[in-house]
Amino acid sequence: MDQFILVAKIVALHGSDGFVVIDSYSDYSERFYDLNTVFIEFFGNKKEFSVEEVNKIRGKFLLKLRGFNSADDAKIFIGKKIFVDEKNSVELNDDSYFIHDLMECEVYNGKVLLGSVEDVLILPANDVYVVKCPDKRKILIPAIKDYIKK
């Protein structure tokens, strides 16, 4: 079964020709230029759409999906999240991970289990792992080499 990776959210319409404005969740935003297809979830099912065109204006990416040629056509996408399948994921550098791969990973301090990763906070200085302990407490761990050994 394909695994899907969340890469963006559609936040607005742009113009009258079917372009939508997206907020990228990717550290590799230029990836959108290489996409031929994306998946958008409707009623719990991901539906595949062909990407017709990608533009960037004032730091925002605009996406045009094939067959949606007006603002009226494209308005059904507002608020929807955009996913890609594994074959369209980007290749990561060493010591870089997809957030979805970190979720529920066990976290240890030496041989002592602290808990599992429940969330990742994306902050300006560095990411922070939210670790849920067995006793339901939460620990925040900066995602930097001083704290994360492997």
C-alpha cells in the first residue's frame, strides 16, 4: 500500500483561471516544480490529480490542476491538504528525517525508555520533539545533535 506524505495545504484561489495558493510544509519547496501528480483527500479517500502548471509569486507557490480552469472549479480545494506518494518524495540528507517517520518512535536516555515521539514542533531555531512518557507527561527535546545521538 502506498504511503502518502503531506507536503502542502491549499489556502486560497489566485486569479480566475483555476490557480490555487498553497502553503508548503516541505523544507524543499522547489519540489513543486517537479510534480506531475498530487493527491488530495476527499471524504477520507485520497484522489489523484494531474498538475498542469506551477508558478511562484511573492514567495507563494501557485498550483494549477488539470481540468480545473476557473476559480469556481478550483474553489472545492480551499482548505484541502496536498499529499505525494513515496515515489515523489524528496531524497533527504544524512541526519534528516521525515516527520511522519519519527512519529511513535521510542526515545531513550541511555537504556531508559523516556516515551515515544508524539509530535514535532517546527520552530525558527530548530525543531523540537514532543515525547509522551508512559505516565502521560510530555517532554520537549530540541532536535539538535547536542541532545540527539542517533
